[in-house]
Amino acid sequence: MTYTFGLDTFGDRNSDADGTPLSHAQTIRNVVEEGVFAERAGLDFFGIGEHHTDYFPMPAGDVALAAIAARTERIRLGSAVTVLSSDDPVRVFQRYATLDAISGGRAEVILGRGSSIESFPLFGYDLAGYEELFDEKATLFAELLKGGPVTWHGKTRAPLLNQDVVPHLESGPFPAWIGVGGNPQSVIRAARLGFSLALAIIGGPPARFAAYSELFRRALEKFGQPPRPVLVHSPGHVAATDERAKAEFDREIGPDGALYVGSPETVADKIAANLRALGASRFDLKYGLPGLTHDQLMTAIELYGQQVVPRVRELLG
């Protein structure tokens, strides 16, 4: 199995050394620098998740990703989650197809129903349609990825009749995942529509998600789909020592918790163990949290890329 390793951020609002929150604008500029640095640290992927709050001021991650794309050459770039339910699938496709063009074919997208629901009232969507909105829009997005004129009709947006959607993709569809936080129906939907599976494990023992990996494999077979990868997305923080990391990020840090916090050795051991347990081939570390400094985040990225990932590859053989 070939393993890949990425970093995700929600644009957690930074602070300076004395704890004073930085502006939203400076936080966004810092995320761009962190994405550029992630490539130099040797990582495979850098993702930005959509949020619309004071603590996570990242409503347009694709714009920041385009800035990173212009300053990098190798690292893949995409959404850590795009809340498709409160967006338009055609516009999401167009934005990430544009990123794919700018980056020379390095774009990806993770689609989510919306565990954070602040986008629903912001854009005028009713939470009563939570399930229907995502199911219809994910179905349309799967059609858009196929390329060529699109014909589609549903209840959540205007129909499309033999519609040409631009820009056209140069090298076939970019990787697309459905993010799942614990809903088995979402696992089955990902398999039915031909998406890969992103397990968002943000609390509790990661091993409980092994059943979702197995359900995904069985569902792919049932729907006649080829094997597709499973991605693990979990929060964590890396510092020079366990003590320093725990002092900076002191939540769910034990062996059975969902957070990957500690020294490079501690974090690597936990990642390797859970990739094995979940039958997953990719791990994206959601780094950072509100209140950390830009320097602390840059150190975490460097340690993750230069020490954690090589050790995980060694452990997994």
C-alpha cells in the first residue's frame, strides 16, 4: 500500500507571542505561508476547510489555495472540507477546476454535509433540508466530474440540460472525497457516487471507525465501483517534546483519543497504528488551533514533514 500524508487547517485565528489575537487578514496570509512551507517540509497535500466564524475566518479557502499554488510546484492542494449543502455544485466545481488549472493538475476537494452549520443561515438555506440538499448536490457534483455536457434535474436548484460547464479539466477528474464523521449512510453514498472516503475522526477512539472502512469496501463492490482510498483526517499538534506539545494543545492526547499530540515519535507511532487499524492509505493532520502563534505552527509543520512522516513510513514498511 502506498501511503500519503497531508496537513489540513480551518484557518484557526492566530495569536502573537503575548496571546493577542491577530487580524483575520494576517491569519489568512499566515495560512498561505504555511501552505508554501508544507511543500518544503516534504508533505504530499495541504488542505483548507471552509468556516465562517471569528475563530475560523476561512470562508474562501480556494482563493488562498490558488495563492499557494502559484508559489509551489509539487504539493497537492484542496479543501479540507467544502460545505456542499450550502453551496452550488457548479460553482464549487468551477472554483476547483480553476485551481486545478492554476496548479497544473494538483487540485482535490473533500465534500461535507456541514458538521459546522454556520453557512446555512448565512446563505439562506433551511436546516430542515440538510439531508436532501447534500444528496442532490453530491449527485450533481459526481456528474460534473465526468466531464462533457451535463443533464440533471432535482429540487434544490435549477435543472441543467446538456449544459457545458467550464473550465474543462485537462487531465480527467480531480480527486474528490466525501467527508464522514459517523453516518453510515454517508459512507454508502460515497461508494454509490464513486467518491473516495474521508473519515473525520475528531473525538473518541479512532478504532471504532474501522467498521466504516469495511462498509465502504463492501459498498464499492456492491455498486460495481473500483477500489478507492480511505483518508483519515484528525486534529493534532507536533512540538519538540511531548510536554511542550501537550502544554500547547492539551485535549484528547492519550493513546485512545482522536488527537495526535506530542513529540514526533509519539505522533508517528499513533498515526501508524491507526492507519493499520483502519485500513487507510492517507493521513491528513488537522494542525493548529486558535491561540497558537504562526511560529509554533511553522515548527509543527516542519516537524511533521521532516520527522513524523519519515518515521511513519518506516513503521509501515
